[in-house]
Amino acid sequence: MPILSLAWFFVLGETAKAADIIWDNSQVRVISSYFEINHWDRLIIKPGTIIKFNRGGYIMAFGNIIAQGSADQPIIFTSIKDDRAGGDTNGDGSATSPAMGDWGYISIGGVGNRVIMDYVEIHYAGGSDSGLGRQWQYMRPTTFFSITSYGEPLPLKLKEINITHSSLVNNFGSISFSGDAIFKISDSNLYNDINCPLPTSSDWTWQPANLRCNNLSLSKGSGTAIEAPRVYWGHPDGPTTFDDYKKGVVKGTKAYFNVNYIPFLIEPWPSDKTGPVQSAPDPVILVPGIMGSWNISGRW
């Protein structure tokens, strides 16, 4: 088979050339190292497409991404070891199983870019690889979804990222920002399981005790507030806020700064049950002969 044909099955580390790059569900897409989208390009991902990443693999987007799946055919970004999505792509049977940090991240750069993700799943990301062939190769947790304005001219033309009907579950690190951007996520899941699949390989620089399930976060130090209504944060009481942290209270995914998270889902999406749950008001007891109301002065 010609090399050019193979490149559509295994993305070996290339910079996209076409103005519109279209990925469909005709085969599992495997990113062995990285895939880069030029600033004049647009990556369109069709429903049911499965994208798998080798260790340290990532997408660097300077152009737009339009990933619109459906309830029956979600778009899945996952580990090469994930046999539940697209089968045994790495051909090792049951010898390996996916874990958080199996692959790198999705990074969004470029002036004024738009990213639309609807019915998308992202699993097992957030692992940084020091680089193949280095003498002291290692792995460590990192951000799994980053938005950067590094090197862009002022005044910034804000990027816009809109994630809906999606599940971002069991990933290391955070959704991080370098510079401002419009970021919206709704009707989605953003959490790690309590018993999340942690990596066990000896080449991780963090000791197993420090590889934790509860390190996921979504925060923004300044700029445009993150809009995150109707998100399930992994806990029926919502995310862990900075006030919670100061009080020693642990709930769901950390949402410390600049996040509008109310109302939140109290059960995993696609549930539509929202909180915060209000306690029931005290019952009013009506005694015969006494007016059953409370006037503005606070007296009967």
C-alpha cells in the first residue's frame, strides 16, 4: 500500500496541509506522536469517529476543530490500549489496559479560533512524555486540554471553545489557560472515577502515592469567566470550590476560580437533575384563631 494511503490510518507526526481535513468513522485513527492543524485549516470530525493515541501523543490545533457526534455515535478520543472503543487496535489482546495519562493532550492555539465539541468523549489523557530516545525518558501528569494565546498579537482576538453533551472522564491534570479565551461547557461530565485507572509503569516520575484520582481541575485566573452550567463534577454537591478547599471540604472536580457552575448536575449526564439541592422549608403550622401569615414587621 502506498505511504500516502497509510498516513490516513496512522498519523505518524505530520502537519495537515488541506484547508478542510475530514476524519470519519471508516477506520480508527491512530496518532503515534502528534497531529498539527495549521491556522488556515479546519479539522472536521464526523459522528462515530474514534481517535486513539500512543504514549505522549497529542493534537496541536492552530486552526478550527468541528467535532460533532451524536447520542448514538459519539466521537471518542482515547488510549491506544482502550479495546472498548474500536477493538484491539494495538493487537496485544488483553495484555494491556488503558490508564490515565496514556496519551498527552489537545492544545488549542491560533488567533480567534473556534472549537466545537458535541457528543464527544475524552478519556485517559494527561500524560507528558519526555521524548522517545532520550537517555532519561520519563512520564509525568500534565494538563489534558490547554488553551494558549502565547505569541499572539495584542489586542487578543479571543478563541471560543464550546463543549456540549460530552464526557471528559478519567484524565490527569486540568483544562488550563494561558491568556484569555471564551470557554463554555454544559450538559456534560467532567470528573474522574473514585477508583480511577492509575498508571502502574515504573517510568512515571511521580510515585504511585502521588498519582491521584482527585487532581482534576477547571479554573481560570483572570479574564472572561468560564461558563459551566449543568455539568456533573463527580459529586452530587457539585465541584470543590476554593472556599471548600479552605474549609477542608472535598466534593467533585476542583473549580476554584472564575467558574460559573450553577446549576450543576447532581447525577452523571445525560441526567437532567440539577442542584444545588435546596432543603425543604420548615412546615407552617396553622393554629385555629391565629392568622396563618407573617407580616412585614415580623409579628403575627
